[in-house]
Amino acid sequence: MSTFTRLASLAAVSVAAASAIAGATSASASTFNTVGLAPGQTACVQQYAAYQARADGTATAAGAKFKVLRSGTVINSTPSRANQYAAEFRSVWGNFPGPGYYSLCATNTGTTNTIVTLQVRTDGEI
């Protein structure tokens, strides 16, 4: 196993352990993942939102292309690769498209490996 893969796996296990210790349930815990992406690879996280959602992402190296989907339809995306990304959709702001499953995806459209961290928080988590 490469150092790149080990670091990404260790980060994901650490987050899962911290969530378990905090007593969070799958219905109330934010979705979080750190993963290494080779060129052309995509990673996503998803969570249900009833009235608000926030998506945050970071990428190392030359970045990644980020997009937010609501129940499979793209509702926001970066025009090109970025190292940081955030999008927030709230009923009180009038920009929440409606209840559904919100996904944050990152695609490595570059030519070198990158490590991405993806997080979706919804409803009472924001």
C-alpha cells in the first residue's frame, strides 16, 4: 500500500472513529471523507437534507473539479479545478432547491494525484 493511499485511509478511519465516539447517528452525522484521487478519478459524499445543506471541499496539488448534486441533478459546480470549494443552500435565504439527497463530488481532471476532503452537512448540523 502506498503512503498516499495509507494517509487517505488513515484520515477516513480517524473521522469515522471520532464520529462513533461522539455518538452520532447516520441520520444526524455530517458526511465526511478524505480520499486520494489519481487523474480521471471521482469521489463523492452524500446526505439527505430537508431544509438546508452545505458542501465543503479541499484538494491538494493542482486541485479538483467540484460539483454539488441534488438527487442526481447538478445544482452548483466549479468552472475548472480549485483547491477550495464551498456552497450553501438554505430555505431562509431562498436558495434551497428542496428536500433530497445532496452530494458533493470531486473529479481529478489534472495530470497528477490529488488528495480531496469532502464534507456535506445538512439541516441542524449547520
